[in-house]
Amino acid sequence: MQKVEILNGNKAAAIGAAMSRPGVVAAYPITPQTPVVEYFSEFAANGEVDAAISEVESELTAMSVVTGASLAGSRTFTATASQGLALMYEPYFRASTLRLPIVMAIVNREMISPQSVWGGQQDSMSVRDAGWLQMYAEDNQEILDMIIQAFKIAEDKRVLLPINICYDGFYLSHMTERVLIPEQEKVDAFLGSYKPEHIILDPEKPMAVDPLTNGVLVMEYRNKHLKAQQNALTVLDEVDKEYGRLFGREYGGAVEEYRMEDAEYALVTTGSMSGAAKDAVDMQREKGIKAGLVRMRMIRPFPKDRVCKALSRVKSFGVVDRNVSFGWDTGIVYQEVKAALYDGDNKVPSVPIIGGLGGEDISVGMMMDSIDRVVKAAAEGKNSECIWLMNEEEAK
Amino acid sequence: MNAVDKLASMEDMISPGISACVGCNVELALRTCLKVLGPNTILAIPPGCMGGVGVVGWDMETGAKVPVFFPLLDNVASMLAGIKMHYEKVGRKVNVVAFAGDGASTDAGMQCLSGAAERGDKIIYICYDNEGYMNTGYQRSSATTKYSWTSTTPVSKEGRGGKKQNKKDFPMIMAMHDIPYVATCSPAFIPDMVAKVEKAMEASERGLAYLHIFNPCLTGWGIKPELSIEACRMSVETNFFPLYEVIDGKYIINKEFKNPKPVKEYIGYMKKFKHMNEDEIAEIQELVDSKWKRLKRLSTL
């Protein structure tokens, strides 16, 4: 039977990682990720996990240690946030081009400047084209479940790519919720062990990793990498269903649709803000507005077909981004959703919305306003300017 | 068995025909170290000369018979630490070895090397010090000797210039990490190098073992290929680069010369110092003398 615990997001992540039995773990503390490192170290000190842990001197080394360990054949886990992710960019990019199934939690935090330690998805969204898979959790149960599933997805032979499980700093990392803990023996059976066949540093099987390589081969590497990203969509669906059968929680794959069956107006969200958005959808429906929600669980690969399908019948939609796309005057996910719809030849009016930067709350009221804007865009028959969700009281 | 016979009996783990410059003493050092380390080794060759000459490989071919990879310039020791952690965890004894230039060791990769040393990661780290970024045409590094010409520390038409700062004393910095083994090596003293690689292998069961090889670069520094080993020998016989080891904190000088030659003789071997005047040479001599005195004092502790 699954045990019930009251957990903050960081502990849920640490438990998910521990239950996946990684061989090597290396992480450098940074707010708001720090407790993940502390919890995991505590599990190791108490003999609850037998992972080798490296108390590294930087995030660059954290990613480098897990890269080395993964090359040698270990299952590996790490976690970071914001500036830590920026510091590890060099080995981060390379972990994906080496096709190493490393799992890394990113506890989303705003990027400096100005200095902020609070939430925002600018960190992980900015590195979405570094070849990793990226998923975003809405609550602490999903964090735990997705860390476990992440190993299964990443290590699948059709994928063999590293994966980020991203969750909002403080809103999830430090807030407690009821979380069901799966049975260890069932998790063991679900995950199995990691046995690399594609790349290995082992004196018994000498291999040269990364000789100087010509462009024709580089093109082939990238082409296969892109295909592996697409394969992850299929693998995620399979893993989601299997996990659902075993543990009773199925999330809908790359996209969660909420009251979209007959929706005329849709909001698209990512991460913990989706809770407030779902409340707003319910409240708008009580007022007779047929609103719905599309929650992006996966950003890389971008689930183009799922998004197109989900938004195929709406009159207009808005995308709420907890990040900005410099140069576009909108958020990042907005541009990507629009690009996906263009591919599907669907050009209904849309509303770019930015909110929650630097840890600002995105309230139910703000989500209500956002839906009003989406309704207005449909009436006007054109795309809206970017809306900034500001707390008027605080802004004064 | 003497070192020559020993080396003759060992397999060369580096492929024939790598594209190092004629007379390169780094290639000699690499082949020597790898012979001693043997096939049960995982080798990291970061960006630098030995990467450039094809030790990791070129397209579908590799320059090494052992598993070899190309770490980033700044994460050599960290990647090795991860590899070693895996093998310790699964209970297999494997030499996990870096063969890295001074740029990857004393500059960009210094933080991660220092971290690995402090944590006691059980790796063997060999730095081949050719005093700069040679694979990109000789730019200065923190290991470059003062007054040395490099492409980023040029000498004016009047013959003034060169690097403005002293060479970072990296083996000493590594020794101050209190790691089980630190040693300096020279391609002119191969039996000494063989013994030190063996000691490093033994010490790496207890923590990080660090070897610092001084490799005057023929192409970059302007040394005639036939004088490759002579230039190495002169760096030791002038006390410019003394051979010593630090075993669990104990300093041992391996080569001591009753009448060390003046540094000027070493400096005379290469074009990069051609512009130096007497005052500048005297300044380097003074530095060499004071560092030698310090080393002597350390060796009596």
C-alpha cells in the first residue's frame, strides 16, 4: 500500500530520486534547491540509500561528476536552480549531446539581475534548446512521480537523453502537500537497472568518446538527437500509462487538458500557476463562459500535435508565461504555442500574458482577468498586445 | 629491473603515427606514462596539444588503445571524479587518469582540480606544462614564465615586453592541498618519471595523485627539435624546474646539483626569451634561487 506523507516539493524530489536508486549523485546547494541536497545527504547518512555522493565545489562540477559517472555506467541524479544552471551550461549541453540519461531537478528561480531568490521559469526555459527533455510539475505529488518516471523515459533505448523535472521555487519547493509514496519494490520493478550499450568508458570495452568529428557525422548525430526527442513523446505516453496502472496516477502525457471538451476559450499554463488557472476556469464557467485549460507538462520536445488538437476548437486562447522572451515582447511558451498552431493552420486570436516573475503570485483573480482578455480577443478578432499581470496594490 | 628494460617490456598504449610536432617531448611523456599505467586505464585528454594531435581520435579512428575521452577544458578532474566514483561503487580497480595541459589544469580547470584534490577523489592527474595555450598557437597562461614572448604577450620592435607576471607555482599549490602524492617530472629523466607514475598509481588508492611534467615546447618556444631533451634537462640542471616529490606531506628533492648551471643557459635554448636583457635574466635567476632555497627548507621538515 502507498504511504501518505506531508511533503514539501524538495523532499518529494529527494524521495523520488532516492527511490530510483541512482549510483552516483552530485549537487551543489542553491536557493531554493538546497533542501534537495540536504535531504538526499541525510538519506545516505542514515543508510537509506546506497548512492555515492560527491560534495562538489560548484554546479559546473556537479554536472561534470554525474556526466563522468553516467559515462562509466551509473544511473545519476542532480538538482539545481537559476545561476547554478547557468554555471553548468557547458557540461549541461554536453550531457545531452553525449546522450546520457541523467535526471536533474530544476527548482525554477528567477535569473539575476536584479537579485532575486524567488520563483520564475526563466532559468530552465532559457536552456530549452540544449537538447534535454524538459517537464514541468504542477504539484508535489507530480514532482515525486515524475522524478521516478524521468529515469524510465531517459533510459529508454528510443530516447537516451537527459531530462529535467522542473518545479516552481518556493510555491512547490517549500510548500507542503499530501503526497503518496509508491511502494519501493514496485518502483524497483518499474525502473529496472541502467545498462548502457551506446556509450561506455570501461577498460574491458575500450571506446574513444568524442574524437574530432567531421560535419557529416555531426549532422547525423544531431538528426538522431532530434528523432530521439520526438520518440520521447511516445515513450512518455507509455510510461504515463504504465505508472497509472501500477500506482493509480496518470497525468495525460505531454499535455493536461482541463475542461477542454467543449471549451471556447482556453488558457495555456506551465507549472504551479495551473492550480489558480483551474479555479478561474471553474469560476468563469459558473458565469457561463466556456473556459478551459491546457497545461504544458512537457516543453521539450514540444508536444506540437497535442497542443494543436487541444486548441483546435477554441475561438481564442491566451498563454501565461512565468518568463520573458527577450526580443519578442512576450513569454517563451506563447511563441512556441503559436508556432505549433501555425503548423496546424489554426490562426485564432491569441493573448500573450506575462506574470509571476521574481516570485510574484499569480492569483485566481489574475487568471480570471486573463480569461476575460481571451474572450475579448475573440470578440475583436485579433491578437492582443502582451498583458502583464501586476498586483495593482503592490505596484503602487 | 631498470626503467629501460621495464619500458621495453610494456605495451605502448598510444597508437603509432599521432601527429605531434617533430621532437615533441610531450608525446614521449604521454607514451611513457601510459606504458606504466597500462591497459586498465581510462584516459582524459582535454582540449590542448594531445587532443589536437589525435590521441582521442579523428573521425572513426582513435589514438589510444585504452578508453579515452575529451573532457571540457574546465571539468577534467570533475568528470574523472564521477568515473572513479562509479568504479569504486561497483568495486572495480581502474586507473582514472588525466593527461592535461597547463591551460586545462592551472587556469580554466583549476577550480575543479582543487575541488577533486580537497575531496580526495582517487584519480591520477598528470599536467603537461608547456607554459601556454600551444594548440591554438601559443597564447600565455598562468604557467608562462615572466618575460616570455607569447602571441598574447608580444615583444615590441625595441625588444621590450613579454609576459609581465611570474609563473604560477602549481605543483606547490597542489602540495598545499595535503594530497597523498605530488611530484614534478621531466622528459629528460625518464627513470625518475617511471618511478613517479608507479607511486602515483599507489597513492591514488588513497586520494588524488598529481604529477607535473615540464615540457619545453619546440614549436611554440622556438627550440630546435634535436635539442628537445637537452632543453628539458637544462630546466632541471639550472634548478629552474627542480625534480621533487611530496609524499603525504614529506618533501623529497630527487635531483640535486652541486653546481647548478646559471638560468641563462636554459634561457639561451629558446627564441621566446631572446629579447631579455641582463637585468631581466638576473631577476629570473633570483627567483629561481629563492624558490630553490624554499624547496630545500621544505625538504628538511
